[in-house]
Amino acid sequence: MSKERARRREEREREVAAAAAARAAAAEQATRRRRRRQMLLGWIPRPAPAPSGTLAARRQRRIGLVLAGVFTLNVLVLFASGSWALPAVVLLLSILLTPVATLLISQK
């Protein structure tokens, strides 16, 4: 009986050692991966985090409404127009004036 307990204990210790070795190998691989990623991407500046909160949500909603309105206007002009010239002009003006409109709306 004593030999059986010793054998089971030895098996458990082997399993624990194998699991520890696997964890150590995984940790080493993760460390190498982090170092490699840092070497490849470390020189690229990280973008600033996007603003979050009530004011940012309000601003995003206003800008989204402006963009939806511009898109709707362009679609209506496209379907209401008989030629291609008017939708082209409206699209060009939309591309030029939408940033101005979003800037004016977001400054409130």
C-alpha cells in the first residue's frame, strides 16, 4: 500500500512538473512574441484614445446626423435628377462642405 501511494504521488508530481514546464514554455513564447511585436511596431506612434463620455457621444451623434443628411441629400438628388451633371456637382459640393458643416455643428 505504501508503494502504491508513493507511485501515485510520483505520478502527480510528474504531472505537476509537466504542467509547470508547459506554462513556462508558453510564458517564454509570449515574451518572445511581445519582444518581436515591440521591435516591429515600437517605432510607430500609437493613436490617441478616442474621447468617451457624454459630450463625445453628443458630438458623434451630431456628426452622424450631418453625414446621414448629406447622404440622403445626395441620394435624393441622384434619383430626382435626369442627368448626371447635377448629382456630380452636388456630390462635389458635399465632399467639400461636409467637413465645414461638421466643424460648425461640433463647435456648439
